[in-house]
Amino acid sequence: MVMTSELPPEFIVKIDYDRCRRCKRCVMNCSFGCMHFTDRVVPEHKLCVACQRCVTYCPEHAITITKNEMAYKENLNWSPETRQNLLKQAETGGILLVGMGNPRDYPILWDHLLIDACQVTNPSIDPLREPMELRTFLGRKPDRLEFVESEDGEIDIVTEIEPQVRLDVPVVFGAMSYGAVSLNVHRSLAMAAKRSGTLMNTGEGGLHRELYPYSGNVIVQVASGRFGVHSEYLNTSAMVEIKIGQGAKPGIGGHLPGEKVDEEISKTRMIPVGSDAISPAPHHDIYSIEDLSQLIYAIKEATDYKKPVSVKISAVHNVAAIASGIVRAGADVITIDGFRGGTGAAPMVIRDNVGIPIELALAAVDERLRNEGIRNNASIICAGGIRNSGDMAKAIALGADAVVTGTAALVAMGCRICQKCYTGNCAWGIATQRPELVRRLDPQVGSERLSNLLAAWSLELKEILGSLGVNSIESLRGSRERLRGVGLDSMTLELLGVKPAGVGQ
Amino acid sequence: MRGNCYIPSGCSVSGIMSESGRRQDGNAIIKSIALMHDRANGLGGGFAAYGIYPRRSDLYAFHMMFDDIVAKERCEEHFKDRFDIVLDEEIPTRPGGAYEGMTAGRYDEEGVQPITDPPILWRYFMDIPEAKTKFVSDREYVVEKVMEINSTIDGAFVASSGKNMGAFKGVGYPEDIGVFYKLGEYKAYTWTAHGRFPTNTPGWWGGAHPFCLLDWSIVHNGEISSYGINKRYLEPFGYRMELRTDTEVVAYLFDLLVRRHNLPIELAAKVLASPFWVDIDRMPDRERRIATAIRQVYGSALLNGPFSIILGHSRGMVGFNDRIKLRPMTCARKDDMLYMSSEESAIREIAPDLDEVWSPRAGTPVIGELDEGVV
């Protein structure tokens, strides 16, 4: 039996009919079918997701979207959203599905950390006048170097260093699969990664052949569904990443509905057109750390030991011990994804309730690897909830080699975080395969906006380094002495390895 | 003060070395550092001297500072189980002695003493029982013991722990400290000196420069802005930063890189003050590979922030600056003598007639080495 929905509209779309000149641009732009035209524009409030597409493109600025505030009697325990979710479940009997990262009111620890600066005794450095170095290498480093002196007194290096990937800016793009996002998104990311000297990440959906020329700037992912994984794919990369977990949905697999699997996605993922692409929750060949080690070395064999292998895990309670095991299992890079990390689709109950904040996970992993004397053996990439260059600087000071920008990169390309990625109707041409929507994102424009974002973050990071009186990113990395906490309890401060504000060195 | 304050510092440095191993008394180095009186503020001064104990050159000479007799007794108990003490004696001092130079008479005018409230200063010449070094080298053993004493015995502090060398330091102007310790009566082939201007807290005797470990000594003008990561990098290797000042990491980094990782001193200096990537990218292949590897592997050991440093060790002396030379250093040569100082005037003061005077480039080490077969 199909029930009529009793859900009230979440948003109210107001049209200023005095200003509206009936150009119908809003009708054409709305991909959720909210705008109708009879003799004038009539919105169907219930269908609005507040993606802001119509608002942005209305030439007369005649549209405003507001929250449907007065729908319920005030109650702090039973919020409108809670009530609506219950209604949805009563109507459908299903798992509530959501897109993007955890939006709840958990503490954002970045906002409780403050950065130091120089005054008098050590001069700050002007990044516009002095060199300021951000170059970063991802990969396993030896603990020490050995040199040999030849008979004529020339010194040379004996130690063989394992493959390293160079980043010109310590931020890489987050893993977003072709399928979850459009090919134009992948194109934009690849072009921007190349231009900015960093990496994009294929996610678990393979790499479209058109993007093979960008191999030097691509992390190719191997996930539990093994979609699009073949020898050439592994070798068309700067780095290979084994995805164990994702911050937005730790312990949960993925599902790309068959209707999104068109000809191109089918070829890239190596599955039939129209078939569902289901990534199991675990890798069915990894039930232990020994199994993971086997896969790491299988990949190293397949790539002739020329690529660093990364393992991505979500930030869960025991993340430090898990990370230590992963490094000892042979991973060259470890990516930790916090619970603010994005997703194309996740069960709401998982996204909103599982995992731990990335700040604590990062601090715990870095400290654990140092205590075990294996910090040099792997680079740490911090993902999930990095919003700006300030977060990036704080993450690096806590111990990250580089950070990931996923959601922020999507926003740069147009995303308004409406959290409807799983519907396939993305009005900005990002999380959709509908050709008329995909067309909306021009890869030239998208990549330029992404490069601008990274350029802006680099400049800001250089300003922070300069104010700290250091001229190289490695002097910030892990230098928690340059951070102070405000409004944090002593246990949290201890876990972060950070002193409270007001305490000197 | 120890354990609860952190002391960034301004300062002056000076170093004199005879590469042929000729030993000279401490009057010259005192005169040199005295000229830079105004770079210090009376809260710390010190000297390191190499070659001062030739008759006991095979023994570890521990220069100790004790807050009180209880600390001394506890430390001696500690020593007894771990070393063979061949000789122990008070370090000779001249309480109330003040430097008779251009600043002479100021203490009479002000009615104060130049050096007040010294700790108990004692030195121990010690051997290591063979049984103790079955699994570790002699030097590793000494490092462990120094870390142990500094962090576990309240009121006891190791000022230096090398062979045939020693540190003489305390609270006061460096020239007065030199007179206090009667440095005119010691002969050394390498002398380094430091005058201190701590900027936010009174100095304590142990916190004065030089900082020493084994035969390494560091005098340092500047502030290590990368202290936080340098400290975290060193800790897993067993070093304990107990002195609450940034300078000690420099001594430990040299110990790690040169003694334990066996890097040549030139390369160790490249770790601490690496070339910039723009310069590395232009280097010939072999040098580029070395410089790149150093930055990849030892990035956490890079010293950032303003500094000029003189490192002393048994076989020589190394002076170097931070990567953009935010602190001064001038070097000079005359015959077998190598001089390094914060100011050229402090060199001219003791050697007016020089063969060569230059300001080393940022990040480029100046290396003095004893001639082969000397000492």
C-alpha cells in the first residue's frame, strides 16, 4: 500500500512576484522538480532541498528559501527533524539515507585549538619576502641514512629510499568515486591536482580511461567491491590506497544503484550496465591484519614496488592500535578519516552516531607511532572535516603529513551541502549521472576553482608558518608545542598533547 | 627554577680553536666575551674547554651542580653503583672575584657581589666498570646515566660529561663567571663562551650555556622555533628534555646524528640547517639526492628559527647559522687559530691582526678540525 506522506515541507520557497519576470530559469535549473510554471512560477515547497540553485541563478534575485520554522510545537527533546524522521520510517519501514558528513552538534575541536606566533625573541618571517616551503613527501622513510665515503673523499648515500610521492601543497583531494560523482567532477579534480602539484583520489569506482594521462596525480583506490581494479589501473597512479573504512560510515559498505550505472561507468567499474554496484562492509579477503598485509604486498608486487601503498581507515575507538598494526603490516601511508568526513550515501544512524572526532584520532595515532618508534615508517593523512587552512595547519601541528579536502573541494565546485547526494539529482552537476545535470559543471571552470582554493590555502598556510617564525612545513608538522587549547577539559588536552592557553613553553 | 620555567634567550657567543692543538689559558676567551657585555644581562654565562685534563684524558669528567648536600649524597650513591670514581674534588672557584676589565669597579659602586648563591660545584673523574657495557657502548651508557641523573635526582645536574673537557657555567655575566671559575688557570685547545640574555625568567645555574652531553657542547644565540617537533623527534630515541630550554635539543641532535647515526659533521649540519628546495633542485645529481634524502628522512630534526650556534667537540669546533641568518656570526683565521663570534669586534679584541675575516653564509657550517695525530 502506498501511503500519502504526512511530512510537512522542510523549506518554504518564497517568490517575489513583483520582481519575477517569468523567465523560467528557476524552473529549468531545479533538478528536484520543485518549480512549476502555470501563468507564474509556483513552488512545491515539499520538494525543495535548499540546494540554492534557483536562488543563485535567478537574474532578479526574486527567490528566497527559508526553513519551515513554525511547523511544530517547540520541544528540545523531540526536534522537528527527529519527528520527521519517525514519520519517514513509519511511512517506509526503511533505513534513513543521508548524504555528506555528520552535521550534528558534536564538539569541533579545531575550534578549540589556537596557534602560536612570534614576538620579539624570535622574529616572524614575511612569506612574501622569504622562501616558505610546503613541499611534502608521502611514503615510508627509513629511520636513518647511511653514507659512504669514496677514496677521493666524495660522500654518497647508501640507503635506498622507498618510493615517495611529492606534494607541492600538503592537501590532497578526498576519495569520491566515479558513479557517486560525475565524470566532470573527476576531470576537474584531476586537472586541478596536476596544476596544483597534488593528488586526486579515484574512490572505489575505478579511473576512467580518459584520465589515464593524469596518472602522476592520482591515488587509485582498492575497496571491498574491487570495482575497476586491474593491473593497468594499479600502475596508472602515484599511489595505491586500500580502503578499509570511511569516516562517514565506519564498518559499512557502499551501494551504487543500478540506474546510475551507464555505459561509461559500466566500463570503468567493470560491471554490466544497470547493475547495482555493492561494496561489502568488509573486504572478504581481509579478516585479519595478516590478510591486510597480504593485500598490501600483493599490490606492491603488482606495481613492482614503485608506488607507496596507503591504507585508509575510519577514526574509531581503537584507531591508534589499528594504525600501528597497519604500519607494521607494510603500509607506507595511513589515511585516517574522521566522523565529519563526507559520503554520497550513508545510513543516518551510522553517520550520526559512529566514529570519533578526527582531532583525537590523529593525535592518538601520531603519538602511538612515535612511542613505538615507527612514525618515520609511514606518512599520516588526516581526512574528514577539514574546512579551511586553519584546520589544515592545526592538523599538521598535531602530526599529519597532509590533509584531505573532500567536502570543501565539492563546495568549491558548487556544492551547497544540501545532503541529497544519494538522490542522483544534484543540481550542481556533482553527485549525479543525469547528462543534462552533469553538463552544468564545466571541468575547466571546476578545476580552476579547485586550484584557486588550494592556492588560497597555500598562501594562508605560508602566512601561518611565517607568523610562527618557521620557513618550512616540517617544522610545523607534529609541533604541538605551537598549539594551545581553549575550553577543553584536561583529559582532552592530554589526549591531544596540547597545553591549555595561558601556559607558556 | 628547574622544571617549571622555560627560558628563551638572546645572547652572545664566541669560540677560539687552535687546529694544531696548542693549548692556551682562558684569559683570551674571557676578554673576547667580556667585550660583548651588553649582549648579556647578567643572568647567565659559561664556557666549554677542551684539552683541560690531559693527565686524566681517559676518564669521563663529570662536572656536577648540586642544590644541596642531600642531592650530592644521593647522586654519589647513584654514581657508586654505576661508575668507578677515580677522583672527585670540588671545582676550584674564587667567590667574590670580578673581572678586571672595562667594567671593573661596578660591583664596588653598587655594593653587590658579581656571583652569588652558587650551587655545590663538584667534579668526578670516572671509569666505567666493564660489566656495565656488555650490551651498550661506553658512550651510550654515559648518555643514559646523564639522562637518569638529570631527570630523577632532585637538585643534581650534570653540567658536562665528556673526556678531557668541561663546562664552567652559572648565573652572572660571563666574564665574571670566567674569573669565578679561575679559567686563567686552565689550558685548552678549544674554548667556547656564552653570554646570556634570558628574556622572561631569572636564569638558574644549570640553565646557562654551554649545554653538554659527552664531549658535545653547544653555545647558542637565538631561539629554536621548531623546538616542539625537535623534542618529539628526539624522545623516542631515549633523550629527555629536562632543562626547559630549547638549546639542549641541539646537543642531543648532534649526538643522535653524529654518534648514533654516524653522519659526517658536514651532513649533520645540513640536517639542522637544510638548503632550500629551490637550491636543492639546482644541485648536481649526487648532491641533490643526498639533500633530498636528508630532508625527507630528517625533516623533524630541522632547526627553524633564529640561531647562531657554536658546537664544540673533542676533535673540533663547528659554527653555523639558521637558514636565513637571523642571528649574527663572524669567523676569522690567523695561522692555526680559528675564531667565531657574534661580533667581529670580539675577535679583534684578542687577535687584532687576522689573516682572514668573513661572515659565513646562512646555513653554511664553518668547520674547525684538529690536525691529524694531534691530542
